Amino acid sequence: MSTVLVLNGPNLGRLGSREPDVYGSANLDDLRALLTASAPDGVTIDLRQTDDEAELIHWLYEAVDNSLPVIINPAAFTHYSYALRDAAALVTTAGLELIEVHISNPHARETFRHTSVVSAIATGVIAGLGFDSYRLALDFVTRKH
């Protein structure tokens, strides 16, 4: 493994300014710096964000086609996107790790956030630890290889 895909769904491009009391004041560039500094030698972090469901799905296809582990924060798509869930299942069915992460703890928030359609097919789920959710996921996928 030389690359880990770190995929982020809708509204996460607004990290740093969107609900800092929930998501903190750091932005995606800060997350990229944290993960790059945390990655073992020889591992590249390919961090992406989109508000487009279809683009996120195509990135999951890319992970399968290139045998790349995935760390994914599906954001709002977590709760209702069966299309995203089916694309994510292709990753784990291919024998690749897919770790679902969340900055906040969805179970401590509004009831509609308590359901994830992705969790059941993910290798694992890490939530509620801020950017450390991503760092712990990175540690897991890099130790697996």
C-alpha cells in the first residue's frame, strides 16, 4: 500500500467555519497536514472532499480498481444513501479496508443521525474523536498492511 484514500462528503469543505462548536475550528488543510504527518514513510494521503454523491461513488470505484484502502466520512450521505452504501460494499467485498469516520458522535446528536447505512459494510467505525477519528483509522489501515 502506498496510498490511502481519505474521502469526505457534503459540507465538510466548510470545516473550520461550519458549526465550530460541533466540528472544531480546523479545516481540511489542517486535516491533510495531520494525516500526512501521521502517515508512515512511503504512505501518501489522498484527501478529497465533494458535495456530489456521484463523485464520491466514483472515488469508491477507483479505490476498488486500484486496491486502495479507504477512510470515509460520508457526512449526511451516511444516513440515507444506499447508492453510496452499495459502492462502499464493493470496497470491502474486494478485501480492502473501509473505515467509516465521523468528527462528532452521531449518536449524541439528533435522532436522524443515529442510523448509518454504511456502518454494516464498513471494516470499522470511529466517531466522536474529532480529527483523531481519522488519525486512528489511518493507523489501523497502515498497520494492516
